[in-house]
Amino acid sequence: MYAVMITLFAIVVVGYVAGKLGYMGGTFDKRLSKLVIDITCPALILSSAMSGELPDRGYILPLLAISVLTYAVLSVLAWGLSRLLGRRPEDRGVIAFALIFGNVGFMGYPVVASIFGHQAVFYAAVLNVVNTFAVFTIGTMMVTGGEGNSREKFNRKVLYGTPMLAAYAAMLIVALGIDNVPAVVSQPLTMIGNITVPAALLIIGSSMSNLPLKALLGNATVYATALLRLAVLPVGVHFLCLLLGFSPFVVGINTVVIAMPVATYGTILCLKYGRDTTLMAEITFITTLLSMVSIPLLVMLLR
């Protein structure tokens, strides 16, 4: 598991160096982020539901239920906590996004596989359907609207963008139990989807290359958000779900998924909608770094 975390973090470092050397940055980053959101990410979502033989379908509905519950609880908590942590109104949407959304698609899959086995990647993909829906609806409103900014309205077209269409299709595939998608369809989608992880992490690194060293070291707000993101909220949701009667296996996968560092989509959405990426990049960097220690510790404590 440590090898997985170090590998992913190394790609962020490469993006940082590429940004410093001028290979990335500016218009290139914006175009690449648009490519990730509109093309490679939808391919990744679809391919995750085309994994061949479906694992135990009895877990599908509980996973969807626990995921909906999780993001509902996190959204309510983030709404209140962001007001306590964010001094400036424009920062509160970023903090709320960071508290709710973990790096499920990029880091969640390999980490879940290393802990629960390769078959569990399918279950993480089911959880990621709800996460994807929430990122491109609730998350987009947070990034674009901040707190109470009436000039920015939620764009309903997000519901019909390629990421959401892919999420709808993936849910349909799971619901119908389609496990024989032709290779001529699944393999190209898988190859294109595989671009998403390195591309998104490179964008994060490149965005951080524009920050001064002091910013990369973080501040009290960044570390408080990181503590909540990586430890307090996952542990709290873990025990809440156990109390509500979900199976330990389902709760375990859900806990690991929501204990991921801040979703790289936060920075990508900031770039796409012309928002300042500074705070989002700081929190993403710090949580990604700290997650190399927090995730193994969390797994040891909750097992």
C-alpha cells in the first residue's frame, strides 16, 4: 500500500517539476483539465463498470445506499464546518468541497485493491457512481458559487455533461448486471480512462508549481481541514454506518474510500471555471502527502 501511495505522490512531484520547467501551466493546464473532465474521466467511469465477471451483486444496493448516506452526512457537516474554518466567504466553498470529496477514482481504486483485493475495485466503482454525481453537482456549485454568491448559479447542463452521462450509463450497467461488454468497446474505454490518473495528478503538481514554498507548507486552516478530511470524518462516518446496521465489509470499503486525500477534481474544476486554485491546491497537496501515513494507520485502527 505504501508503494501505491508513494507512486501516486511521485506523479504529483513530476507535475510540479514540469510546471517549474515550463512544460505545463497556463493554457495547457486548462486544456488538459477539460480533456480529463470531458473525455478521459467519463471513459474511466464507464470502464470501471465493465470489469468482466461481476462480484457478489448482493453488495451493490447496500453500497449505493451507504454512499448516498455518506455524502448526505458529509454535505451537512461540511456546510457547518466550512463556516468555522473559512475566514473569507470565497474560501468556504473550497473548504466544503475538500471536506466532502476524496480522491476516489484516482487513488481510491489502487488503495482499495491493495487492502481488500482486486475484486473490491468493482465495489469501489459502485461507490464512485454516487461520488461522481455529487462532485459534478454539489461540488460544482461549491467551486463556482462559493458562499452566497448570487452572481453564480448552478448550471443545469452539468447534469447532462459527459461525466454524468457516463455515471448514468455505469449505474445502468450495474443495475442490469451486464458483464459481457465486447472487448472492442471496453478496451478502448479502459485505455482512454487510464490517462485520467496520471493526467489529473500532473495537473495538481503543475498547479502547485505556481505557489510559493510558504503556501505549500500550509497554514492552520489547511491542516485543520486535512485533519477532518483524513481522520475525523472517516472515523465518524465509519461508526455511524456500523450503528445503522451496514455490514462490516461494506462499511470498511466505504471508510477507506472517503479517507482519501482531497479529490483532484477540485483543482481541475477551479481551472475550468476560472477560480483561484491556491487554497484548493494547498489542501490537496497537504492531504495527499499526509495520506501516505493516515490511510495505513486508519486501516490498522479500524480492522
